[in-house]
Amino acid sequence: MSLKLLIDEDSQDKVLVRLLREAKHDVVTANESGLMGQPDLVVSSYAREQNRIILTLNCRDFEAIDQSKPVHPGIFAVYQEANPYKKMSFKDLVRAIANLEAAGISLTNQFIPLNHWNY
């Protein structure tokens, strides 16, 4: 299954974008979408309008948006761990998304920490 993803400004590393596209996801970045420097609410509105799941490292702000505006295509949050052994690599992120897809759960209106799907 291919997901429509919007990669937030803080997450749009070229290697990650390439890996996600190689995994057959429909990926656009904040930069490609003209969203650089825009407030998170603008990014969230764009994602809703374009029916794209947001992938972000900005967990706290997007969790607050999820709580205040709970209707959206989905939000993938990546928590950065202080312990370097627990940090997710780009390959880990792509695998976590594949694991989540394989589980077959609905992503709509969900705030999903990808860290929980890294196995």
C-alpha cells in the first residue's frame, strides 16, 4: 500500500525522502509544498486539504494540533530519544511505517508515534 505523506520541515532529509519514495509512498516535503517557515497549523491545514499524513519530529506541537483539530488524515510522530541506541534511523522509520501498514489499522484521525512500530 502506498501512503500519501507530507514530510514536515524538521524531517525532510533527502535520504529519508528517497527511502520513502523507494518504498512506493507518495511523498511531498514542506519545501516542495511551499510550507517552509509556515506555522504548524498551516502545515496541518495543507495536509488535510491534500489528504496527506504528516510525518514530523515536532511531536509536542502536532499532538496539540491533533487534540484541538482531531479530524485529519493522520500524524506520524517520531520522538527523538536521548539514548543514541534508541534513536530511529531513516531505515527504521520506513520499516516502522511498513509495520504499521501491515497491521491494517486505520490511520485517519490518529496521532501515531512511529517509535512504537520500530521492531
